Amino acid sequence: MTEPNILKALLSLQEREGAITPAAIGGIAHQLGTTTAQVAGVLSYYPDLRDAPPGRHVIRLCMGESCYANGCSRLLRWVQDRLRVDAGETTAGGKFTLETMSCAGNCAVAPTVIIDRDLYGRVLPSQLDGLLDRYR
């Protein structure tokens, strides 16, 4: 079984269910005639695939070169401190999931923050409270 077929099946399942459970890994492996190890390997490799449902709102911080040069690490620390989660985690109440990404393709207005499908550029730590309040 090729990786593209596994990836397609995982993306389809995540679209329907919100996440890919351990039981689903076995089902996909059986359906595609491959091993659970191969399916789990694809799941762990692609950061957009989830093994747990995300929070109601997903905050993604770009960590690309331009964003890094313009302070994204300060933004990440601020959000981590404010929400009390690390990247890849969801807040206790399930309201926010914090993620990082390698590049948002929005380099001209770095640093970039994406909340759900809303993209914000030239974000300063002082603006983050106001941004998060829009999603509370």
C-alpha cells in the first residue's frame, strides 16, 4: 500500500470524525491491506493529522524564517503562558488548540497568526488578548 492512499484515507476520516482514533488506525490498515504500523507512521509524520479532536478554535502560529525574524517566538511564549498549554495541546475546557506551522506563506506581513480560518499579520504580543477575545 502506498503512502498517498493511506494519507487520503486518514484525511477523509479526519474530515468526517474530527480525529483519528487508535481503533480507526486498525480499520484503515485492514481496509487498505497494510499494517497498523504503516498507518500510524503516516499519522505521526503529517502535522495536520490529529489523533485527538481539536478545541473549538485552533490557533496556529507561523514559525517560518520571516515570522521568526519578526518575533513569532515571543508570540508563542505569550500564548503558551496565557492559555497554559504547549504547542500541540488543547486547553482544559476544550476552547483552544495551539499549533505551530512551518510557513503560512504570509511572509510580507510577518509574524502571522491563524485562528480557525482567519489570518492575521504583523501581530504583536500586545494585540493577542484582543484577538483571543474575539473567539471566547
